[in-house]
Amino acid sequence: MNTSLTDTLTDSGASPVAGKTVLITGGTSGIGAATARLLLVRGHRVAVTGRDPGRLKAFLDEVGHADRVLGLVADASDWDSTNTAVTSTVERFGSLDAAIANAGGASADHFRTGGAGVIDGGDPELWAPMVLANVLGPALLAKATLPHLEQSRGRLVLIGSVAGIKNSPGNLYSATKWAVVGFAENLRLHATTRGIGVTVVNPGMIDTAFWHGQAPPIAMSPDAVAEAIGFALDQPAGVDLNTVTIRPIGQPV
């Protein structure tokens, strides 16, 4: 995939305010959008990426705070696109204090097979975009942001999943989230020597568009996950919060 940054949506005449600068990939819906709203309410500056210019503009129009929000059309699984988004964020706000690797999802197979049996019953043609977004995306974001986060003594947050700590038979989505959890620790070992914090947040069942209308009966709001991310970003200097697992009460797995 070779999609490049195609547009920037912002009020460039506004001046920044005190607070952190946070970049969120896939920030127009679900956990990403909930986190962006929370951080904006708390007075931070937020850049969000999305692949669809129309959805991105609609989100920016809805969320307000034009002086502290930046929208960037970008594909999280493409290096040039990701690097340009990071550069644009720093140029707009002057620094980068945190980045959240949120972009990703599951293939259509995941829902057609009920989340299991994808290896046997799925279509391999549908797998590559999921693997690239879920596994390559966080690595590209890390590469692009680490130099800036080292300057700010900042934090990188990766969105994993309970599916990344509890296996599901034949479930490739689960395997990609295991990769995210493993990468988070791999990255922590490297980043901590540069003064950078690394947190992986593993949500359980969440009521979002991820389920394509098939949300499970027990699910929590994405706002709950946003609060967990906010908690990670609010850790005192010198403290590294590494793993947060958050489930709705009633989810046994």
C-alpha cells in the first residue's frame, strides 16, 4: 500500500495552549475518537489521522476546539504517510508528547466466522490489510515518533486487545494482537533507555463500529478505554506504566 498524506484539515491561524501534544492514528471513531474528545476537554492539543477525508472532516466539525485539533488524512500502514503525519503534527504544534497507535481492525472474515475459524474458513485475500494495519502500523508509528518523544520524554501507547493475551482458535486477528503485545515489550526495552514510556492497553469487549452491528451483549463504552489511555498519559515523570488490561464486568475471558 502506497497511500500518501493527501490533505491537512486545520485552522492554521489559531495559537496553541498549555498542555500536551498527542497524535492518534485512526482517530475518527471508536477508541480513537473517544480519546481525542477526552484529551481536548482536558486542554491538550490533538492530531488525529484517518484514511477517509469525508469522515475526518465530519469528526473535526463535530468535535470543535479548532485551535487545538489537527486532522490528517493518512494510512497508518504506509511509511511515507505516517512519517508525514508526524512531521505535520510537530510543525503545527511545535512538539510531540505522546502518540497512540490506535488504527487497525479485523478482516470481514473475523465477523463472518464469529471471530474463530478464520484460518480454515477465511479468504486469504482479505488478511493482508488487517495484518499491515495491526502489526506494521504500530512499528511505523514508533519509528516516526521516537526521535520526537525522546526530546519530550514522552510516551507511546499501543492499543492491543484481550485477544492479544487470550488465544482464540484459528483467529488471525488474535494473532495480530499478540504481536502488538509482544512488540510493546520489545519496544519498551529499547525506548526506556531513551527516556520514553511505552504502554499497551488491552481492551475487552467494546461497543464500537468494530463489530459491524454485531456487538456482544456485554460490552463497555470506548470512553472507558479513553480514560485508561488518559491515565497512562498522566503518569508522573519517571514512571512507566506498561500494561493496562480493561474489560467490562461480566466478560469472563
